[in-house]
Amino acid sequence: MEVSTQDEELLPALANRLPAGTTIYVAHPPKASLDDVVRVAIKVEALGFRASPHIAARRLGSEHDLRAALRELRDGGVERMLLVAGDLERPSGRFSSTLEVLDTGAIVEEGFKSIGVCGHPEGHKAIGPTALWHALRLKQDFARQTGLDVHIVTQFGFNPEAICAWDQHLAERGICLPVHVGIAGPATLPKLIRFAMQCGVGSSLHALMKNISAMSNKAQLATSPDEMLVGLVQGCAACADTRLAQPHFYSFGGAVATARWLRAVIDGTFEIPLNGGKFGMNA
């Protein structure tokens, strides 16, 4: 699951709810610094989780800053990251893309073992589909050349069928990297819509807005993690070949609520209704 630097005080509560070894991604919100991300990631690792901090290319001041942060993370036991471009229109330093960060060789040289890269099943508001597919192929080439464990982490959405269709396009384009599917944790509909607009979620948000007045009859849309999981499992079962490997839960400021929900799922204290709707929680 994913938290942000603003959830730092909640980390002990997560340790009481989630199993040791759970991967906890540490997001880099706009008002946080790279030092904040490094500090929180090291705390996450010290609590027995596997920390995966966001390294945002456009927020890096220099290659020196990148390498200093990576060394501090490795000294703290962190050996994985999620590499993102970042949301700054104008980069803070020399890096404008994740590919430029990979080209420095710093991630390999500083001893990292696993990196996540971004996938966009519904496209990106600033980058065309041709460039997105090309970037994924280059990142797959990087994995093959370096031997690093590279996986794709997707944006979240509301349409499991669209994600499964994108999964099949990966195969058509020769992308074999495992996919960690972005799923929104338990949240109110207004909050989901707000974050979807901020994150540039495309067609599924438009479909949701069109159907918002008839939510009880929303075909193929999933606004809870329960519905998304069931829809994705059904979609994978219908495909002979899939790269969808595991979920990646975005907590959107509700880290404890997301951890509580995950704990119930891990413990099996839920029931799946016959219609495949929201889980019935017994805890």
C-alpha cells in the first residue's frame, strides 16, 4: 500500500495492523522535500516493512542530490523505489524524465534491487500513447541489461475491464514486466473524484461522472477496492496470459482505514456477495 510523508505519525498504527514484509510506498506530496521522503522511508523499513520511496525525477536538484538520497536510503536498509517523473511543469534540476535518471546508472551503482515504473492504462494528460509505450519498452530493456527487478505500478481507475484490456495490449507490444495494479483504498466518492482529477485518470473518471446520478446502476464501474479486486480477478480468469501480478493500494490520506481493510482481507474476515459487489466485512 501507499502512504505519504504526512502519514509519518501513523506508521506505528500500520505496524500493528499489517504483516511484516508488506511493501509500503512513500509518496512525495507537493509540500514535502526529498529529505522528508528519505526519512519516512527509513522509518518504514525500521518497522519491519519493505519501504519503497517515490523518487521524482523533476524534483531532483542534481545527480549529486539523487546519489546522496540513494546512499542514505541504502544505509537505512531500503533497497527498492518507485521512480516517477513528478508533477512539476518545470524541473527543479537537470532531470525531466525517469529515463534520464536511469541513464545516470546511479540506481544500479548504489545497490538498489527493485524499482517500480509508472503505467497508464488510461493514458497520460501530457504524454501521448506512442511515447508511453516507447518508454515502457526502454524500461524493460533497462531491466534486461542490468538484471534489476522492474515492475509497473499503474494509476488507479474505476474500470477493471479497461485495465484488463490494457494488460492484453502489453502482450501485443512485447511488454513482459509484471504489473502492480493501482486501486483506491476505502474512500468517499467525492474524495475519489477529487484525487482522480488530480492524478489525470481519464476515461473511467469520465464514465463515472456520466453515471454519477445513477450510481446504483453503474455498469462496469468500481468505486470501492472490493469491486475493483473482484473485477480484476474475473478479468484475469478470462485471459490466457496476464501480467497483472498484485494490487497497489492508494490510501489518499486514509492510511489507517486502508490498513484496517487490508487486514480484514488478509485474515479472510469477509464474504463476497454472489453479484460481485462490495465485500461483507465480518470484523
